[in-house]
Amino acid sequence: ALSARAAYDIEAATLIHIQNRRAGAVMSPEVAKKRIESAVLFFTRGTGEPRRDELELFRSLTNLSAIEVRLDENKSAYAHAQAAEAIAVGSLDVGHRLDVLASDIVLAGYRSGSVSIDETIERQALIVRSPEGSEDNFIQRCNLAAYLLLGSRDDDAARELQALGEAISARSIDETYLVYYYTALTVAAAALRADTEEALRRHREMDTFVESLRWPYASYIRRRQRLLHDALPNFDSEQTRTSEIG
């Protein structure tokens, strides 16, 4: 109803903005996608403040791309990420949001088949090494490690994972989802080198960690943990590496 208002309305604009920011975190991906699509429509139509509309459209397209990746709608995600990029390149000073956008473009591009794994690794390495820095460089380095594993560059991935593990041990990183993601990558790395015992040990560590969480979707994560535990003993490390491994 808010997005249907034709004239500029500060209340509508504010609520659409808040809804857009929260959708991906507290709603199912399907519902979040519909909500964010409404925000894209709202700010595409305009509210009478072009500068604000452009900024919020950039944010909405970036968030929509991320949700579409979660839904495995990768071609659409890639297109929306490129549309956001065009806005940013055109005129906006979007600051730290650029590393989020760049990450969306790399992931959606790889999953949609638009970007090769070698180019994916190269692009992700640029994000990690960006002189402006990243708002969340730890997660970007985790992404790089995942792409290195997918590209069969296991030695390079091992070096990244060692550095990430040292950062966690030094307690300079304590966000729960980062610890979870890092540990999941160590499970994948061990499985790919056919070290099932180590993969299961790491998996038990991750299981213990997940049990301590109170995330909205913790039950979904725990179900995925059980499926992974059952699959690890029969994992074929010689199989073709795909995005599912990462």
C-alpha cells in the first residue's frame, strides 16, 4: 500500500527504506524479494527528491541482488547488481556499500556462468586488496578462500584459511556468522583433500557452535548441519568441484 502512493510522502519513503533494509534479515527470502522489489519500484518511480531516490534505488538493487543469489536466481541477480553498479559509477558516493555490491557481482556472475572461476578469483582478490579497504574484509577473505577451493587452488586457500583462523584466535574477530562461515570452509577444505576425519572433527566444532546460537534461522542451519554430517563419510573428493561445495 505504501509503495502504491504516487506523490512524495515522507512517511511512505521512510517506511519503505526501513522495510528494504530489514527484509533480508528477518523474512524468508521469497517474502524479502517481494518487499525489496516493491522498494525498487517505489524509488524508480521517484518521490520528488532525485538524489535520495537514486541512492535508495542503488541500495534496493544491491539488496535485491543478494536475495536473488540466495534463491539461486543468479542471472537476474547479476543483472540487478550491474544496474546498481551503473548508478554508482554514474554519480553516487556510496562509500562502504561498494564492497557489498562488488561481492554480489562476483558471486552472481560466477553462479550464472557469466564469469569464469579464474576471473572470479581475480575479481574477489581485488575486493580483498582494495586500498579503500572493505567494511567487512574478513568475510571477503572467506569468499576468496571459497573461490580458491572451487578453482582447485588448495594451497592458496589453505594460506587464506590459516590467516583467518589466526584472526579468530586473536579474538580480533568474534561475529558469530563469520566464525560459522570460516569453520564451514575448513570442513570443505578437509573434505576436498580426502581427510574425512578432520572434516568430521571440524564439523563437530561447527555443530557445537551452531547449538549455542539463537539465530532466527538456526533450525534451518542445524538441519543443514545434519545433512552435511551424513554426506561427509561418502564424499568423493575427486568429483568435479561445483558451487555446492563452497
